[in-house]
Amino acid sequence: MHDTLRVVQNPGSSVCVFDPTYANYGNTVKCALPNSHLSYIPALDTASWTYLPDPQQSLDMLQDFCKNGAKSLIIPVPDNPTSQIPSDSFIKAARDIMEDHHGFLILDFAYKALWFDDMPDCYSWSPNQFENLISIHSHSKWLSSLGRRFGWIEAHPNVIKGIEKITESTLLSPDTLHSMATTRFLKKSIKNQTLKSYINSTRMLYKKTAEILIENIEQYLGWNYLIPQGGLYTVCPIPNNENSVTFVERVLKNTGVLMIPGTGFGPSMNHAVRISYGPLCYDNNKIEEGIKKIGKYLSI
Ligand SMILES: Cc1ncc(COP(=O)(O)O)c(C=O)c1O
């Protein structure tokens, strides 16, 4: 993402993101584009706890940011922290707006393989069709290669050339052993036709785990939540509007259960938490155990 932003924007121009969004984008923009800032498009209505309730209003805001010089919009699909996927018509309209302003739509596909229901249209888009489309893929989630910083980018050849220039002077050959292992896995699983079934069974495993988390939130906490449409998380508002950092610390100290404070994901999450079901997809009982403990502690 860092290298891509340096290629497509000049320092000082703003980068559009949703509020909330992936917490790392703030620092990425600071490092890649000095004097640039994030232009937040509100996506989570904290009163009704719904996602993109007024798509046209969000698109109008994007239009205004672009008129003021924004050159890219980053959308994680599915999103972190909300695990939501904007509608096909929304993503298409956002792409058109970026195109009108000679800007880029950057789809962060870190969680692409973990979608739960209908496959989004944008999964089959290509920069060959849309020159202003950039998609960034990662092996972190679907191949459990977190921390390797290993993936690939699809973009117009001029963008790729620019990214190559930057990576030539930063890293030349990332993690050779891991590249070899991934290549071997892909070759083998395509040949014996197990790749598709691996992806399907993995995403269904996460979907089932998400459902278990939601059932437990309803049963033991009674909090609002967003139904995950993919990915590894849901987000919930904190009772009594407590600050998310102090709330998470208090719950952790008293129950041993860790949630993630919402603050880093954007202003809309200052009084909310992200709950991750991903690590417990092989140990669903722990989800019930953890949520039950939180419920018991809060009811004291
Ligand atoms: C939306 C999003 N993009 C990118 C990443 C990081 O991907 P990588 O590990 O390939 O750097 C994450 C990791 O949590 C993420 O949530």
C-alpha cells in the first residue's frame, strides 16, 4: 500500500478511506505522502449501528473530496474492522467518481478469499478494463501467512513500473523460502484440483465461526453488532459509551478476554470494539467461554 500510494499520488493530496477502516492506513499515508491526510467518509452510523445506510450521501462526500484534490480511495473488501462488503452498485459508482477525477480506486483484498455470500462483482474486475483500478492481494489471511508481507498487486503497467522502481531500492527478494513453499502449494493444489475446495471449505469455516460469535453476543451481551459478510471480525458499540481503550483494559484485567479498542479504526469507533473470531475457527467453544465471561463480568 505504501509503495502504491507513493506512485499514484503527490505528497499533500488526500487519501479517501471509510470511517472506520483498517488502522494501519493512517501511518501508511504519513510515511508515504508527507503532508497528506486521510479524508474520512463516514460508513458506520453509530446511532442505528448500520453500515453505509445512505450510500448516496457517502458518494457525494467522495465527490467533494475529489474536487478538493483527493487522488485515491482505499476500500478493503471485505473490510477490517467491520467485515462488511459495500454493494456492487456502490463500489462501481465510487470507481466512476475516481475515474472522473483522474484518481484511483484501490481495493485492498487482504480478506478476498473470505467472503461469505454472493461473490462481489469487483472480484472479477481487472485493470485491463479499468485503468484506474488497483487491487492489492495478500497471502496473510487465506494462506495463514500473517507477518510475511507477501502478496501481489494488479494495476496498470505504468503503476506497476513505478512500484518496481520503489521496491528495487527497498527489498529485492522477499522471503525466498516462503515464495517457494507458496509456489509449491499452488502448483500442487491446482494440479490435483484441491485449491477451490480448500478456499470454499475455509470460507465456510469462517462463516460458521462468525455465526457462532454473533449468537453468543446476542445471548450473553445483548449488544448491537454488524453481521459479518466476510473476513474475521465484527464491531460492537460499548455499553454506556465508555472510552474503548479503558473499557478493553478493564474487561481484559477482569476476565482475561481481549477485544480490540475501536479508536485506531476511525472516529466512529471511539466507543466501540472489534471482536475477532478468526483465531478461534478450530476452537468455537472458546468463543462461548469468552463472551460468557464478559457478560458475567459486566452484569456484576
Ligand atoms: C485490510 C488489511 N489490509 C492489509 C493487511 C495486511 O496485509 P499483509 O500482512 O499482507 O501486509 C491487513 C492485516 O491485518 C488488513 O486487515
